[in-house]
Amino acid sequence: MPATCSLRRDGPASEGPQRGVRSGMPIARVAILYPGPSGSEERTAWLDHRFGPVVAELRRAGADPELTPYRDEAADAALERLRGMDAVLVWVNPIEDGRGRAGLDAVLREVAGGGVFVSAHPDVIRKMGTKDVLVHTRGMGWSGGDVHTYGSAEQLRADLPQRLAAGTSRVLKQLRGNGGHGVWRVALADARADPGPDPVLRVLEARGGSPVQEMPLRAFAERCRDYFVGEGRVIDQPFRAPGPAGMVRCYMTHAEVVGFGQQRVTALLWSDDGQPPPPAEPRRYHPPTHPEFQALRARMESAWIPEMQRVLDVATEDLPVIWDADFLCPPGRGPGDGGDVLCEINVSCVHPFPDAALPRLVRATLRRAQGRR
Ligand SMILES: Nc1ncnc2c1ncn2[C@@H]1O[C@H](COP(=O)(O)OP(=O)(O)O)[C@@H](O)[C@H]1O
Ligand SMILES: [Mg+2]
């Protein structure tokens, strides 16, 4: 298997002017790290579709981009390639395939240790991109404050009932996950009965196609036991029924808002008769200037992001070149008008993103890459 993969000449990646190398020398060598292996026609079409615009924009800016596959089994080959780069943009999410991050993180740390700019760096993912961020920033204006951690299945069983007031739901999230895996809406099945020490719960996982189920707390805590392995834990925040604005996703380059996504999310909605939710509508993308989101943009740039950086101790240039923050917007309020609640931050593998983000992402990458030359 080749260590790198060229995009087809007729794909979107070839739309830019030259090979991106001006006067013989590229201004930066930038690796786009994707989940290998490469090779098949189908795979090449996927790469074209996914990364063609990034490659084209990097070339337009004078950089020399290279698609580099990553697999745990071939980590050494990837390490060799990446050592020769000025910057690495990582679009690999090993968690998605049920693997851990250990192999990838070791490669990225080693490369970053040699001075290569890595986005996103594993340390930054750890600080911002796990559900712990909801706990660490619960004193901030983007949180209702009522956020808790369970360190074991036993603690979950002991502490959850007091938070399940009649008629309310909580959302429990495993520390690392995506696609709704290990994100559960939990409520008392019978809001009128005395809950007692082992109440029957109504539960629904956010993973697509999940059924609404009823089970005793004890059984639910057992169902969650895997989430506590190693450094694992479960974060608990209130359920917020999304208002008409739904979920608003704020796309960021470093500390600047570079676009928005908006989606009517349904993952944790259930009807009174326990029917599972309808599928979500597709996300719509907007530039950072979209009028409806200017209050949120101002809050993010002037208050929340600087505060988050202080709380988490992350310097502006260490924020990834593309990341996003998801907000649940309550009924009757516009995004950024107060009441928005942080749902999660995505730091690794943010794709797709609004078109307006691309030139900013590339500019930021080259600034950081050139800093090392
Ligand atoms: N507090 C909440 N209130 C209502 N719905 C929520 C809440 N938290 C998560 N959800 C729903 O669950 C989905 C998955 O949760 P999220 O925190 O984004 O985890 P993941 O990492 O799996 O994407 C969200 O897209 C949203 O639809
Ligand atoms: Mg999510």
C-alpha cells in the first residue's frame, strides 16, 4: 500500500491553479491525515469528495498538500511521512471504529514534539473534545450549571435518583463518544410513583434507530458499566427540549467564528406513548455573517471562548484550525440571546463544515506551519 495517495486530476482537488508550489518551493508541506487504507476507485472518489476542496485551497495558497493514510497497523509508516511535514491536519477518529486513540495519539505527540503543527493535538482534544468539558465549564454562561460526573456504575446508581425529579429528564453521556453512542436520555417511567432506591426508568440512547426502553435503575447502571473502564466516566446534564432553532453548531478556526450549522435534532425526543424519535433533518450551513446568529457569534468571540481558554488553559494558537461547539437553543429565545446550553464540543475530525470556513482554516494552518520554518 502506498504511504500517500494522489487525488485524481479530474477531481475537485485539481481545480486550483498550479501544484501550489510557487517559485519552486512550497511555502509549507501540509499532510491531511485520513483513515487508511487507500487504493480502490471507491476510496479515491471518497477522498476526492471529502478532501478535494481542502487540497485545492491549500494549493491555491501556495502549500504542498499530501493525503496521508493512517492505520494503527502501519503507524510507523505514517510517523515517517509526518516527520517531514510543516503541518498535519488530522481527520482520523479511531473511536468511530471502536478502537482507542492510543496509537494515533502517540504518533501525533511525537510529530508535534518535533515542531510540526498538529491540529488537533491530543492534549487539546482531551481538554475540549471530551464530555468533561461540560463539567469543567459549568460555571460559564453557556451552561445551566447543573452538570455532574459519575465515576462508577455504583455512584450512578446512588446519585442519579435524587436528580430525577418528577417529569424531568437527564442526559447521561460517556466521556468519549460520537454519533449518539453512550448518550442516554433518562427519566422515571412513572413520574407519580415513589421512586424508591431502584426506580424503573424510561431510557433512550441517542444512537440512530434506538428504541425507547424501560428498565430498573440497577439494570441501567449495569448497561453503563463499560463506560467506566479505565479513565472512563459518565457526565450528567439536564435534558433540554430543543426550541425551533434546534441545535446551532458554531464552527471555529482558533478563536474566530467561521460559520454555523443548524439542525432540528430529534435524537432524544420521545412521545408520551414511548414511540422512538423521527429522523433528524439534514444540517444547514451558513457563513459567519448569517444575521440570525450574530448574537451568538459576539458572545462566543468576546466572552465564552476567552473564558473557556482561561478555564481549560488553552492558548489561542493551540485551538484547532477547525472545531465546533454545539448549542441547544431553548424555545422562545434566539441563539445567543441567553439560555443556550452547550451540548458538546467537537475537536477531532470536524467535517463537513461551511464553505466560508475553508479559506480561514487554510490561512491559519499556513500561519502556524510557517512559524516553524
Ligand atoms: N442535554 C441535552 N438535551 C437534549 N438533547 C440532547 C442533550 N445532549 C445531547 N442531546 C442529543 O443527543 C445527541 C448526541 O449528543 P452529543 O452530546 O452531541 O454526543 P455525540 O458525541 O454522540 O454527538 C445530540 O445531537 C442531541 O440531539
Ligand atoms: Mg454530537
